[in-house]
Amino acid sequence: MILIALLLIPFLTGTLLLVARPAHSLVIALISAIACAVIVVALWLMPGSEVVTLEHSWIPQWGLNFKLGYDGIGLLMLLLTAVIFPFIIAAGAKETYENPAVVNALLLFTQSALFGVFMSQNAFLFYIFYELSLLPLFFLLLFWGGANRRAITMRFFIYTLFGGLALLFGIAYCVVQEPSHSADFTALHALHLPYDVQVWLFWALFLAFAVKLPIFPFHSWQPDTYTMAPLQGTMTLGGVLLKMGLFGILRFVFPIVPEGVEFWRSTVIWMSIIGALYAGWIAFRQTDLKRLVAYSSLSHVGILCAGLFAWNTYGISGSLYQAFAHAVLVVSMLYIVGAVQRRAGTTDLSKMGGMKLQTPRLAALFFLVLINAVALPLTQSFVGEWLMFNGLWQLENGGWMALAAVLTIILGAVYMLYAFQRVMLGPENKTLVAVDADRDDHLFLVPLIAITLVLGFYPAPILHLLEAPVQQLLSVLN
Amino acid sequence: MVKTDLLTALVPAFPLFGAVVTAILRRKLKGNSAGMLATLMIVLSFVCSVVLFAGHEVVDALHSAGMHQEHPAEGATHIVKLFDWINIGGMQVPFAFQIDALSLTMMLIVTGIGSLIHLYSIGYMHDDPRVATFFSQLNLFTFAMLLLVMGANFVMTFIGWEGVGLCSYLLIGFWYKTPAYNYAARKAFVMNRIGDVGFVLGLAWLFSVLGTLNYTEVMAKAGTLSTETITGITLLLFVGAIGKSAQLPLFTWLPDAMAGPTPVSALIHAATMVTAGIFLIVRSSALFALAPFTQDVILYTGLITSLLTASIGVFQNDIKKVLAYSTVSQLGLMFVALGLGAYSAAMFHVTTHAFFKALLFLGAGSVIHALGGEQDIRKMGGLKGVTKITYVTFLIGTLAIAGIPGFSGFFSKDAILMAAYQEHPMLYVATMAVSLLTCFYMFRLLFLTFFGTYRGPGSETGTHAHESPLVMTVPLMVLAVLSVFGGFLNLPHLFGGHEPMKHYLETAADGISGEHLFLSETTEWTVMAITVGLILATIALAWNRFGKKTTLDPDPENLPAFQRLIARKWKIDELYASLFEKPYQWLSEHFFSIGERMIMTPLMIGSGHTTERLGKLMRRFQSGNMSFYLFGMVMGMIVLLVWTLYSV
Amino acid sequence: MSALILTSVLGVILLYLGLFGGKKLLAPVGILGLLGAIVLFVMDKQYINVTQFANMLSFDAMGISFSIGLLVITILIFIFGIDYYANEEKNVAEQFALMVFSVTGALMMVSYTNLLSLFLGVEILSIPLYILAGGKRNSMRSGEASFKYFLLGSFASAFLLMGIALIYGVCASFELPKVMAMAATSGTNILFLLGCFFVIVGMTFKVAAVPFHFWSPDVYEGAPTLVTTFMATVVKMAAFAALYRFVTMIGMPPAVGKALLAIAIVTLLVGNITALRQSHFKRLMAYSSIAHSGFLLMAILSNSANTPSVLFYYTFTYALATVGLFIVFTVAKRAANGDEHIRIFRGLFRNQPWIGVMLLVMMLSLAGIPPFAGFFAKVNVFMLALGAGQIGLTVFAVVMALVGIYYYAVVIREAFTASENDSVLVVAPSNLLVISLCGIAVLVLGVMPGWLL
Amino acid sequence: MNDVITAIRTVPLEHYVVLSFILFSIGMAGVLFRRNTIIILMCLELMFNSVNLLLTAFSAHHSDPSGQVFVFFIMLVAAAEVTVGLAILVMMKRNVDSVDINQLNRLKW
Amino acid sequence: MIYLFYLFATISVISALFVVAAKSPVNSVISLIVCFLSIAGHYILLNAQFLAMVHIIVYTGAIMVLFLFVIMLLNLNKSSEPQKSLITRIAAVAAGGMFLLTLLGAIKNGIGIATPAGYDGGIGLVKSVGMSLFTDFLVPFELSSVLFLSAIIGAVMLGKKESTAKQMATGDSAYAGLNQAEHIVR
């Protein structure tokens, strides 16, 4: 029941906002999001509640069941979504949108869909929520996006659906092959496909997530979209939506086509790592702060994917842990971008500089966010990256992979510090009149930074959550 | 036991507390209160360290055994585990501290010298509006450094490792209005990061073969590894050390790091952080001892670095830059010692170097303070009358670094020279050359600064110069005392000592027990005499050239070609710029302009456009002409018919 | 059968109503009559699954579900007709009556067990449509549409007839069971195959599959919107049911399978790709309809036990969405003074949020985005095709589905873009009702497809 | 009566099939060939008739009256179609003053 | 007997060709009538007497007259029909020829229809056809009334003379220039 509540609270609140368009939509949305967060945190803290299943007949003719539930990985994702969304919604407080109620409604819809994705135990259910999460974003981008939004939104939409349809094909194929046709994950995971089928089916299943994340050759939509999207849209995209990709890989790719993964593993890892390096490299010369963040996200995600495909305890748990870190990072980083943009009136790095003189607190907050971005130890990112590097190392030829992957921490340091310097440091900018970070900014950023530091300092609660499901995933390998 | 645990936890906790509190209350803390608080924290930390040291079983054991401890006492290593930090699968990385001789030594250095420098900073940074921030960062640095030295496993050390890098970045770029400083800070961080890559990889490798990263376990299991593996691992760890300790090829950041406030240079870039690399190697000496190839690499890296940077030091005119190059050079010497397997000598030099280099930096800071920010030694001179305390302490520091017998530097450097001689006389010659160069430029510095007449602008006598306040001179004096007597910490047998430091460290670092000095006393005396003689000669040379200088040195640009090359730091910065920075930027730009803008994005958009164009084309078929429609239908039908009926 | 009689009589009643000036009553009576027909279908248990009338018709499960579906769609179109014909004086009764007649033909098509019933059904369905397409007598476009439809339709009918004749020649009977029996033994007879081929040509013409699709964009554009709606929905449903019946009857010989496969591929390709550059809404819908035919042909091609239910689900939900969209289009077109470019949707959401949302829902359903009905429709088609081992075809269809999403999304984008001039959209209550019904049905059926199957 | 039977059987079924195909093809070619709508309509009738002939031949061959009944229905439908077709034609003629099918190309793309 | 078949066949093919080739619509109609008559001859050959009669009545009597009537009504009997371009015509002939070739090629190995054992020559008689029509085919027969009703409605609806030609223009004014204005908003 509580799972249904998770789906419905944001959805109904969103509908309410959409229909009634109240003046204090942000507060209402925030309350809803916080309520969800409370529920999820309660689920997390309650011992022995790691797998709750709700099963209800859905389409009896096709043997489909409406089945919700979660394991440790799912719970982590739920937690991530639930924790991040209040922040994403709160980020709207500073934005001057037309029709804020609609924005909030769309965000809540996304949240609802995301909860659905992370809870569904049925492939079709998963897919429905997976695509559903895209729609609010489509409108968010279309209405509130920046320059050239019509074309870019379209590109984003189609590209993502391109992956989505490939996944759909993959699901359909698996369901057809599976005797009960129930599309339940348990049934699908028990499916054993022939080797050569697995080899090609891998791409059908993987493509959607590769695009969603995105990893290297499938990333073309990402920088433009991130840059163009409204702040909250980018936060949602980068913070939470792309985690669906990781989650999907764990749900679909690994258990269903293990031999396919085996076959393509090093290809994917190299793709991801090359992408990470490539994006990290490009990020350095970006003149637009938001685009820089976009490429940095791309770079991080490459490592995430590589870690995941290391397919060992460290790789997977590191990747998942890093997913959380990345969510927090993206949201806080983008908030900073927004804050800077509001003050400087631009995101063009070449027109900035010396802001710290007027906004020392903002600079300090920026820096605290930044240390997470460069994966300094005792931040969340470090734990994740550390585990991933170890995971990569343990592979055959893992040394080179790890080497290439670790290089991203250099690139990360280069572009992040560069960005920081361009924005904040340097001689006084005479034309700039900026107010320092105010109470709201602190209220937003400090908790996020606290999460980063606390979980960087004491990652055990999350890691503990992952242990069992990761082991279960790995058992597929044998 | 509980008391020890608590004390251990308190050691890093105080600076952390100080860092957080001063950071948060940086607006509220007026005047010196931030500095006071921060200093107090470090002092408390120091006190805890001292208590720990005093309570350390080994100390008692050493005393009781008349300092003739053959085997490390039981309980010499005390692990304080706070909680499981990263614990998943087979990986268990506890958040734990390791209290043993090595860490205690480093803790004492860090907190001890740290306290002094904090105290000094109260005076030095007095006028800076962001003084609280400064102290916060300085405290944070101490915290990180303590984590580095106290960590019970490699990952803990890595936390500190990166932490000090971060603080270094912050403090180098403390005066953020100057782009060059920011650049220097960034350079330092990135270069450190390059080293960190090696470190991380080394750890990953180590973990994959041993399944643990706890020092005690790793050292115990080190023997089980193949030589290739160990060589690989140690080389990677050494890359980390190179980055942090500013060795070739990653040394260029350290001179630039002088952009930071002088106390920072003293604490971070002379006394503590830069020695982290040496610490790391000593810490894992059990591994390094098993990897002769790595040791050779370390040896030659250190040697070349020290020679190269010592030569650069001769031509530097910035007071802090001279010291910086000297630091790099001295670090190189330490690496030489490490490469020779003389771990105790290295650690000894770390300790004495911490004393006298901190002293020198603080003295330089005092001079700069006195001259209102002037750093060019060509524009100084004749200050010995004005700033007496500074002069005296600086002189002591110079003597110590030059290796004048009796001063601390003499003993530690001598240990390294002996080890070099023992390995090969040519090595001795090389290290000797470094010593002489050091001696030369240090005295050049001393003479140009304090002797002769004031050459600066505006005033004939430098009347506006003034001695620094007490809060700054007291640390100078303390450090001067330490610089003088520091050598007795590890007084060699030759002088009737028992090398207490070596024996103490032996209990912690396995590599040390493998050291054997087998030179005869005569040889030692001879070598020492030669050394001292040459050093004195060098001082005389320096006096001759710079002692009574009243005119400005020529601009480095006007030097002869070879000297100019050296003065320009062998053009290494330029080399790196064209070798790495430029290609990096070029790639960054072209990955974007070609990779993204000309390949990836057009591919995406192009596929869409192609489809659309196809659509446009196909739309033409719908011409509205009925004849065409009919014809199309019939032809389609015929094709289908032929294809289906005749190919079955 | 009673329902067939009722619909036939209903047409006559409507004609009389028109004759005696009961224009206001036309739609209500029509709707009542059609509802009655639905009731009769539900009630007339005695005919269910029994081949009746000397093997002419059989109201089996598929026939009944399709019949009810057809009637429901027709009712919706009739409700649309209330407003659509509100300002017209002439020939309204005739048009309603013709639609009823056409539905009668459709009902025959979905439950025929005799090739004669098929042929007559097709003709009864088509001939009223030829006339209806020319319903706007003062419009050249309408006339042209009518003529094109008629000429091409008759041409296709000739092929259909030829096919039936050839099948008869081999099987010596028009009755499906007998043909089926013969097909099992002499399924490779060349005349039989030719016959099957020609019948399929005739049927694929009705469903607007390539290369027999040329009529549809032109006719969709030229015909009055209401008739277009009728053609896009009722005809498609009926034709696919008929095609399926035929294909099951002949048991899909390889040659026929190949032909259908080829048709399905080109249909998917042409329908989706051509629609990309289409900005005239009705033509866009025509190409979309062609594209959907491609997907439906995939289902036919798989020829499995699930095919009828999938076909029904697909066609019915497609029809619902299409009806709704054409009504939205009509509303917008009026506000834009008769423009039919998709730009007329601009500002729709701002102007009439509910209508905008409904348009979104229906468009997404057509695009096959979950959780709307079109999604499960497509998924099931894919699964059927995969079940039949058509992996390559499915991959192709998936790619084409992606292309399809683009042009639907373009319309959505238009509808959700603010317009420069705020023309006021007036939505008649009846239209609002149908739009809402369609939209909600598409959503509900998408979430709970089980309710329809 | 037997004479009739033998008489019918003297003509092989293939002949009828071929004849019917020929007529059908001529009709079809005519539809493509001509622009005059009314002639196209006639060609359509020709196609229908070729089918009629075929059906009748089959019917006779199989001794099954249903084929001939079918022909009857085809005639019926043909009549209806011609009615409608000519009505449309008349309307077209009025609207565009032409019966040339190539004149009808307003609806395109 | 077979010669009669050939005779009728020749007549029907030639007249059919003439239908297509004739310049004047009236000539076409006349040749079509000839063709139909020859087909009626085939029916008689096949002993389908009922069909033969109905054929002559319906086609020759009704449909062809209707054609003629329309031709006269619309005054179409001018040979002024613009010829299709040569290429189109060649294509048309080629298409027809190819189609025929395909069909004939398909049956080159025989049509594979077995001759049934029993034979009833009387199926084409009125009695037999009538029995079939009003028993087995009753439902279609009744339903075909719907077809006719529709056709009648259509003929009335479409054929009725419209008030003025001006309305046509206004009816289409909204579409004016639409094809040209079809740019896609992107």
C-alpha cells in the first residue's frame, strides 16, 4: 500500500497543481516531495523491509501482473529520488517562471514515474514508467527551455525514444521467448537465451540505457539539452533521470543477457571510459558554465557505466554509490550555476570573474560542491570512484582500464577548478553587482553538501543496502 | 587503552574542529581571535601527540633497554579503529589510525611546527581581511596532514593525501584576486592529481593482489608477492610520491606555489605536506625494500631533481623561490636516501628539514613583512641591522641547511651523504654537489638579504623596514633552537650517539631494520671532513661574490646563454607548456569543434535530416495525378506478384 | 443478424426523418439505433459462434467484438456529426443514412464466412463512402476526393473480384470452411495463390497499404472531416478484420506471407517517412493511418491465436484516438478559418487546456508512448511478430515507430506552443464530450488493456 | 441435354481462364491508357465482365450454381457502382468542366 | 463448339481493344456493347442461360445506355480528349502487357483444377440459379438492397444540380494557396 502511496502522492499533487494552479504551488509541491522522502527514508530505516512486494492482476489475458517491490538497489534509487526531488523542486524558488504551478506539477509527475520505474517488478510496467518519465521533461523543456528549444527538445525526445524503442523490442523479444509471457523480472531473469541471441540482444536492451545515461557515442543529445533546459529540467535529467539508465542495466542487461554482457563487456567499458575522457577533455574549453557542467556530467557518467560493467562487487556497488553522489552533485552544481547566472546575468565563462569578492559565501558553497565533483576523499564521490577503480582493476586488462578511468580525476580537477576560477576568482569585476548567497541558498546547498560529506564519511548505511542485491546480481555470472 | 584511543581521535579532531568553527564563525571572529582559536587547536593537538608519544610503549621500552632494542617491542603499533568506513564485499577499509613510531614522529612534526607556524601567522596575517578563512584552511590542512600520517591503511593516508592537496590549492590561491596565483594553485592541484592517479592505481593493484590495504597486513604479506608485482605497485606509489613531494617531472608546481602566504609555504610547502611522499615510502618501506628497480628509479629521480633544482636555485631572485627550489632539492636528497634504502636517514632529514626550512621560510616571511611585501632579493640588503632577530634566526637556518657541523642539517645530510658514498663514490660526488649548490645559493640569499646595503627603491637605508612583532619572532626563535639542536635526535654513533630516532623508527618501518652502514669510522671522518671543507669554501665563495654587494644583480635576461637557461629553470615550464598544456588545450578545443560539432552532432542531426529528406522525396510520389496512382498500383502489384509467385 | 437488419432499417428511417424535416432528430435517432444494434449484438446469443444463413455470416467472438467496436466508433462519429452538420441544411439525413449503410457493410465484413459476403460487405461499405467523400458538393476538393476514391476503389474491387473468382475456381465454393479445407490440400495451386494475392490486393487497398495507398492522403484531405474520420476508423477496422479472416482462411501460404511481408515493410517505410515532411493535418493523419496499417499488417502476418484480439485492441484504440483528433482538428480549423495546416493547433493548450491535454493523450497513443493505449497495441504487434520469428521485420518496425513518433511530436509541439494571435476556440458540448470520451478511453484502455480484451 | 454437356466440355477451362485474363488485362491497360473518365469507367466494366466470365466458366466446370449467383451479384454491384460513378462524373464535370483525370490534381503531396 | 468459343473470344478481345483505343466515347460504348454481347455468347456456350439474359439486360440494356446517356448529357462525344503523353501510354500498354504476361506465365504449367467427376449441365438454368439465390444467397440478396439504396441516394445527392458555380469558388477559397504555403514549422 505504501508503494502505491509513493506513486500516487506526487501524481495526485501534480494533478492538483496542474488543475488548480495555486499561488503557492512550490510549497505544496515541496510538502508532497518531502512526504515522499519521509516515507522512503522510513522504509530505509525500518529493518527487514527491504523487499516489499505488491502484486495484483493487471492484464490477465496476457498474464501480466501489476507488481511493485524493491530490493536494496531499488531502495537506493528510491532514496535517491526521494531525497533529491525536494531539492529540485525547491530550486524553483529562485527561478522566475511563467506558470510555476505547471513546472512543479511536471516535476512531480516525473517523480511519480521515477518511483514507478524503481519499484516495478514487471518489464512492461518498468517500460511504461520509464517512458512516462520522459513526457513531463518534454514539456518542461519545450515550455521553459532556452534558445533553440524547439529543435533541441525534439532531438532529445526522439533520441531518447530511439533507445527506448530498442529496449521495448528487447523486452518484447524476451517476453516472447519466456514461456509464461508474464514479463515479470523474476521470470525474465530465469530465462536462459542462446549465446548468439544474447550477443545481439544485448544491444537491444542496452541501447536505451546507453542513450539515457548517456555513454560515449550516444551522447550527442545531452550537452545541448542540458544547456538549453531550464535549471530544474537539467537537474532532473542529470540528477535522477539518468540513474534510470544504471538501474535499467542492472534490471535488464545483466540478468537477462549475462553472456552478452560478457561478450561486450570490455567494448562497453572502453566506450564508457573513452567517452569519459573525451567529455572531460571537452569540458575544459567550454565557455558556457552549464555546458561545462553537462560535459562534466557526461564524463562522470562514463565512469559510472564503466564501473557498472566491471561487474564485480566493487564495480557495481561503487557505481551505484557514485550514482547517488552524482545526483547530489549535479543538483547542487546546477543550483550553483543558476545562482551564478542570476547574479552575473549570463553563463558565459568568458564574461565572468571576480565574483568571490562580492559573494564570498557563494564561492565557499561552490567550492564545497566542487570538492565532491573532483571526488576528494571524504566526499561521497570518492567512495564511489574508489570502489569503481578497484572494480575495474580486477578485470582482465583491468589495469589499463583503471588507468584510463583514473585519468578522469585529473581532467575533472582541471575543468572544475578552471570553471571555479573563471567564475569566482580573479580581479574584481567592476560591472558586476551581486548579492551574496542568502538564507535560501544556504538552506538549499548546505543539506546537500552535508549529505555529500556525511555519506562520504560514513558510507556504511548505503553500502550495506547494496551488499546483498549486488551479490545476487553477481551470482548470475556463474 | 581507552585513553589512548581518545587521545588519538582528538589529535585530528582538534584541527578539524578549529577549521569548521573558524570557517563558520569567520565573520564573527574579530581581530586575532580566529588565529588564537586555530593556534590553540593545534597546540592542543600537539599536546595530545606529546602525551601519546610519552605513553607510547616503545618509548618506555627504548628507555628501559638502554636504547639497544634489537627487535621492535610488542605493541609498538597501536591501531585505533573508529568505525568501518568502506566495507563491502571483500573490501574492508576501516576508518582507523595507526599509532606507531613513524606516525608519532610525523604527528609531532606536524603539530609542533604547525603550532609555531599558526602562531607566527597570527602576526603575519594580522592585516588580512580574510584572516579567519586563512586559519580555517590552515587548520584544515593540519587535519588532513594528520590523517595522512596517522592513517592505519593506505586509503586513510590517501584521504589526507588529497586533503592536503586541496588545502594546498586553497592556500596557494589564498589571494585569489591575482590570476597568476590562481593559476599556480590550479597547477599545484593538478600536478598533485597526476601523482594521485599513480597512488590510486597502486592501491588498486595492491588491493587486488593482497585483498587488504591495512599497513600492518600489507607489510606482513608483502613477501608473498612476486617481484614484478611489487615493482609495479611501488612504482605507482612512487608516482604519487613524486607528485606530492615535487620531484621530477612533477616539481614545477612547488616554486609556483610560493604564491601563497609565506606561513603556508613554510608549513605546507616546506615542512610537512611535501614530505608526505617520503613518509609514504617509509611507511611502505617493506614493499620498497623488495623492489630494487623501484629503488633505483627513486634514487635517480631524487638525484636528478636535486641537482637540477639546486642549479636553478642559484639564479633565483625571489626570496621564496630560492627557498622553494632549495626545498625541492632537499626533497630530492631525501629521495636519494630512500633510493639507497636509508629510510631512517630520509626521515631524519625530513625532521631537520622541517625545522630549518620552516625557520627559513618564516624568516623570509619576516623579511617580506618587514619590507612591506618585497620579495626580490636584489632589492634587499643590509637588513641585519634592522631586523636583528630575523637575521640571527635566518642565519642559523642557513647554517643548518648548509650543513655546518653542529647544526641539525649537518647530521641529517651527512647521513645521506654517507649512505651515498657507501653505495658508490660517484653518488657521493653528486649529492655533494647538491649540498654545495645549496650552500652557495643559501648564502647568496643570506648575504644579499641581510648584508651589504639596501638596494630597494625609495629609500637609501630601508628605514621603513622594521622588525616583526613578537608573535612572529618567537616561533622563529623556537625553530632556530630546534634547527640547532635537532641533530641530536639522531646523533650518529660517530659522535657518540645511539641514533635514537633510527631505533625508534625501526619499530614502525620494516625497511629501516635492513639498513646497515658498514663504512669504517676513518672513512666516515674523511668523507665528513671533505664535505665540511668544501662547504666552507663554498661559503667563502659566496661571501666573496655577494657579501658586500651594493648594486643590483643583472637581470636574468642579460646573463650568458647557459646561465640564462638555468635561470629560466631549464625552460621546463615552457617545455611542459608546449608538451602538455598546449596539446591539452588543443585537444580540448578540437574534440569539441571537430568531435562534437563536426562529427557527433551532425551525425545525430544528419540522420534526422536524411530521413526528413527521404520523406520529402517520397512525398513527391503523392503527385495528385490519378494516372500515376493507377500506374503505381499496377506496377507495385506486378512487382509483388513476380517477386512472390516466382521466387517461392 | 437482427443488428444488421436494424442498421439497414435505421438508414431508411433516417432518410425518412430527413424527408420530413426532423433534422434535429437525425443524430439522436441514429445514435439510439446504433446503441440498439449494440444491444442486439450483446443479446442475440443464439447467433454467437454459429455460422448462420447458409454460411454467409458468423458472429463469432471476433466478429462481435469488432462489430461492437465499429458501432461504438460510429456512435462517436454521430455525436461529432451533431455539431458538424449543425450549419448544413441539405443532405444531412442522406449523409447520416449513408454512414449507417456503410456500417452495415462493415458489419458484414467483420463477420463474413462467405466470400460473397466479403465482396458485398466491401461494396456496401465503399459505395456510400464514395458518395460521402463528395459530400461537400460545392467544393472541388471534395469532388476530387470522391472521384479518386471511387475510381481507385473500383479498380481495386476488380482485383478483389478476380481473386475471389480464382479462389472459387480452385475450391469450387465461396464458403470459408470449404475454402479452408481446400487450401489445406491444394494450397499451392497457382490459381489459388493468384486468387489469394488479388484478394489481398483488394483488401490492402481498403486498409491503405503501400503500394495501394495512393488514394488515402488525397481522399482524407478532400473529404469532409467527418467522412475522413469515418474512413480512417470504421473502414480500417472493418478491413483489417476482413483481411484477418481471409488470411486465416487461406492459412497463409508462403507466397502470400511473402507478399504481405513486403507490403508491410513498404507500408511502414512509406507511411512513416512520408509523414515526416507533412504539415497538412489531414494528410498527416492519412500517412499515419498508412503507417498504422503497416503495424497492423505485421499482426496479420504473424497469424497466431492472439492476432484477433490484438487487431481489435489496436484498431479500436487507434480509431478512438483518430476520432478524437479529427474533432480537435475540426474545432481548431474553424478557429483558423478553414486552414488545415498543423499550425492551427498552435496555442491550443493555452486556449483550451483540456482539449490540449486530450490531444496530447491521443497523439501519444498514436505514437505508441506508454501508458496510452497505442503503446500496448504496438507492443503486442511486436510480440506477435517476434513470436512468429519475424525479428528483422520487428526491428524495422521499431525504427519506423521511432520515425513516427517524430511527426506526432511535431503536432504536440505545435499544440503546446503559445500562439501569436489568440483566436478563441469554441468547442461544442457534443464535441467536447467525444473528445473527452476518446481521450479518457485511450488512457484507461492503455492502463488497463485487460478491460477491452 | 448430354449434347450440351459435352458441348460445354469441349472447350477446356484453361481457354476461359486465358480469355478472362486477356480481357482483364485489356481493361486494366485501358484504365491506365485513357484520360477520359467515362472510358475508364467502361474499362472497369470490362474488367468486371472478365471476372464474370471466369466465374461462370468455373461455375459450369464445377457444376455449382453459386458461381453464377455470384456473377449476378457482381452485375448488381456493377450497376450500383456505375450509377454512383456516373453521378460523381456528372458532379465533376460540373465542377471542373472536364472529365480528364489529369485535371484532378489539386489534392497532392 | 470450340470454334464458336474462338469466334466469341476473338470478337470480345478485339472489341475490348477497340474500347480502349477508340477515339470517340460513343465508339467505345458501341464496341463495349459488342464485347458484352460476345460475352453473353460465352455464357450461352456455357449453358448459363439465366446469366446470359440478365447480362444482356443489365449491361447492354441498362448500364451501357446509362453510359450513352451520360455522354450525351455532358456532351462528351468529342474526340477532343487530350491524349496522354506517349510515355504514359507506352507505360500503360507495357504495364498491361506485363501483367498479362505474369498471369499467363503463372498458368503456363496448367491451371491445376481437376475436372469433377459428376457433371450437371443444368446449373445455369433459371431454376437452378433461382433456387440458389433465394435459399443460400438470400441474405446477401436482401442486403444488396442496402447497396442499391445507397447508390440511389448517391446518384440523387451528387447528381442534383447545384445552385450556382460561384459557391464552388467560395467553398474552396479557404484552401487557396495552401499547397504553396505548406512550409513546415520547425
